[in-house]
Amino acid sequence: MIEDLGDDVFHIDTRMGGYDGITSSYLIRGSRPCLVETGTARSAPIVVAGLAELGIGPADLATVVVTHIHLDHAGGVGDIARAYPNARIVVHEKGARHLADPSRLMASAHRVFGTDLDRLFGELVPVPQERLAVLSEVGTIDLGDGRRLDAFHNPGHASHHIGLLDSSTGDLYTGDAAGVYVPETADVRPATPPPDFDLDLTLSSLDRMRAASANRLLFSHFGPVTDVETTLERSAEEIRHWVEIVTSVYETSPDVDHAVELVRARDRERHSVFYEDEERVRKFDELSGVGANVSGIWRWLDAR
């Protein structure tokens, strides 16, 4: 699926694990075409086909930006770099070494996902060091004709996470810093996996996104949202709600499995429409499951 969002911005469904409607890539076509998020390694052929349909050939892509290096966002970056040899690859400095040498990242992913790793993600191919453009706290990405992406460090979900604001459209590329948006129900679900989740950094990142005064949020999961202020407020509310439940278990009867079951039960009560479609629940569980998110909160509580 390719969706024209206007102003030379196009939304490509990267179809992680074969699922429609959970993972997004965006092309800003312009005079210096830029791809935001590559999706998984398994998704790379889908993204290449989408770019070709939009008139972007192997020599045309100027820049690839990943909001962070998790495999659903950057797993295809090595394949995309090979397919577009003129593109520079932009990443935060805390994630750059893992794109140049993904061995530790992939070993960790194998431990977490086991036999599901290949089905969902595939293997991250290294990016040559000289192709990487590394960002720190802030940076700018030239889109041509005076248009740019203003990048800023936006941790909380991950230490190597950045946000991106389009100077022309006011589009804010959220990555996972505002959680996961479900288009069918307009729910905003937390994305709090280990090892990097930090409540204070997450809430300050949401404040930073509010301060950007964006006109539209472009979620990596999934798609565009125009109700910016309300959506960011709901994201913060949901994260606080999950943390409150997990903390209550942590402080009274420390059993992470009990916390997972309690969060799932409370979430089902709170978002009954989301749970009416079993296939929707299953695919979003594969993307950002309750177990992984509770584990991230539990680890943060341990580290406090």
C-alpha cells in the first residue's frame, strides 16, 4: 500500500511479518528524496518496489533516516543502502556502531525472538561506516529547495531514538516515542520494551514533541494522525496507566507474570473495541506485545 499524504510525502506499508497496517515507511520525494524508516530486512523488497512505483530509482535516493535501530524500523537499512548506493544513512550516535556491525544487536534479537526472528525481521546487513551520517542532540537533514528535517534526540523508548520535524509541512516523525497508533480504533498503545524504557525520559520526550508544534504526527506504527495535541496527551496517559498497574504489582507481590496478566485484563476493559478483532490483537501483539512492554517497565523499576 502506498498513500499520498500531500506535499510530496508518501506513506508505504512495509508489512512486517506479512501483516498489513502495523509498520510504516515514509518517502519525502522532493529534489533530494529522503526515506524515513526502512522497515525490516524482510520488508526491504517491498520498500524498494514502492520507491520504484513513486519514481525513485537506484541513483535517486539521497538520504535514509532511521528514528532508532530496532529491527522493525532499521532492520532493512543495510539492504536499502545496497540498493541505493548514493544515499547517506542517518542515525543517532548511540545506534551508529550497531548499523556498522550488527552482530551484538542480532545476537540479542535472536535471544529475545528465537525462531520467530527470521519470520518477522530477517537479518540486518551491515552498513559501511563511510555511508553513515551520525547525529547527536540535534541535527539537520537537507531535503533540497530550502526544505529540511530538523532532528532532535528523543529517548525514553530507546537511548538512540530521534524525532524529525519537516520544516515545510510541520510533519513530526514520531518513531516509537509516542507509542503505537491503531488506525482502526484510534487507540494509542504504549511501546515500553526493555532494555531502554525510562518513564521520565519518555514523558520528557512527549513534552519535546508537544513543543515542536507539529501539524501532523507520522507514526512508524501506523500512519498519519492530525489530532496532534490530544494524541500526545493520550499517549502519556496510557503510559502512566500501565506503569501504575505494573508498579502496584512490583511493590506488593513482585511477580512479572502476574503483572502481565493484570495489565492485559485492565487493558481489555479499557479498550474493549480494540479487543473485538482477534486478528488485530494478534498482529499488534507481535509488534508490541503486553509481555514485552511490561518487561520493559519492570526492568525500569528494578533500575530505579
